[in-house]
Amino acid sequence: MAGHEKQKDLTYEISELIKASEKIVKFKKGAFLFREGQEAKEMYIILSGRVQISKMNAEGKELYLRLCKENDIVGELTLFTVGPRYLFNARVMEDGEAAAVNIENLEQALFNNSQLAYQFLKWMNDHIRKTITKFRDLVLHGKKGALYSTLIRLTNSYGIVKEDGIHINATITNQDLANYCGTARESVSRMLGELRDEGIISIHRKRVIIHDINFLKREIDCENCPIEYCNIE
């Protein structure tokens, strides 16, 4: 029942935000909705396709933060700031379209609509909690913790439970994993090799199979957060 009510709230919020949008933009794989440091004038609601949100670190390495899909909101951290600029990159991974909402119009809508403002704050709270748990694993447990956390999140987003383990039903390259972990591809390859040697995982046709998810959870002192906070999206 609670999940049904949450979905109703989300549907209301999204429909109200789309009403405030001024245009629908189509995007192609490889393009950017926006880039880090660019002047921010719009926030986007993904209607179809997928968009990768990432951040470049001081060494020029790309850190993947989340993969956005239908009904996800991007560019929201520019609200209620002076001279807003986008904090992240939003690169298109799959063709689609998005509703572009003018930031000033959205701020006014939030002032005028308390129900919308309430639901938007709830969504922001969930989004912040998800981000904090990702950085917690990255900071507290180092490279291995970041990789193990990423593998756990992938099982929550794309995992299919079978007799031999949890199959991650998505093609993820070592470079993708490195970008999620904020480390070098070579380091990820080495750590994956160690996990294979120990029988914790195997890789078949570029798909990862997790044979011992509990090992990964123990290594990072997993708190078994709800799946809505512990996923790759």
C-alpha cells in the first residue's frame, strides 16, 4: 500500500513538473543535455531514453554518479541559487527525449503549489540519501569498497537470481566499473581477477555473475539499505 501511495505521489509530481515545462527536447546517444560548469537555465525530466550523470575529478577521471531513466529529474541542484551553473555532466546513453523546465518558472511553481513543493522535497531527500550512501562506500572503504558497492548496486538494478548466483542482466565494461568507482580501469581489472580466483564472481559473455553476494556485503559492512537507495540508477 505504501509503495502504491508513493507511486501516486511521484505521478502527481512528475505531471505537475511537466505542466511547467516549456518544451520537449529530443536527444541522441553521445550528446549532452548539459555539461559541468555550463550556465543553468533549465531542469530536465527524462521522458524516454537514458542519461548518465557524471563528475570529472581533478585528475580528469570521470566518476559516474547515476544512470537516469524515464521520470527521473536531472539538473535539480541548480534551484534557488544565484548565477546557477550545472554541477555535473549529463551525457546521453540511449536516444530519447526530456521535458525542459525553466528554472525560474519552476521556482515560482514551488512557491505557489505547496503540494508540489512537499513532494519535490521528498524526492530530493531520497536522492540525497542515495548519493550519500554511494560516497560513503567510496570514501570509507577505498577502491575495493567502491567496486563491491557498485556490484551490489548492479544486482539490485539488473540482478536476476538463478541457481548459480545473481546474474547482472546488463553489459558493463571494466571501464564502466572504473568510472563508477572513480579509479583506473587497470585497478578494477585486477580486483575483478581476484574475485574470480576466489570464486566470488564469474564473467560470462561480458555479463557478471555474483556467486557470493554476502561476501561483498560483509567486506563493506553493508547496512542492507532499501533497494530504492541502493541501486545504480
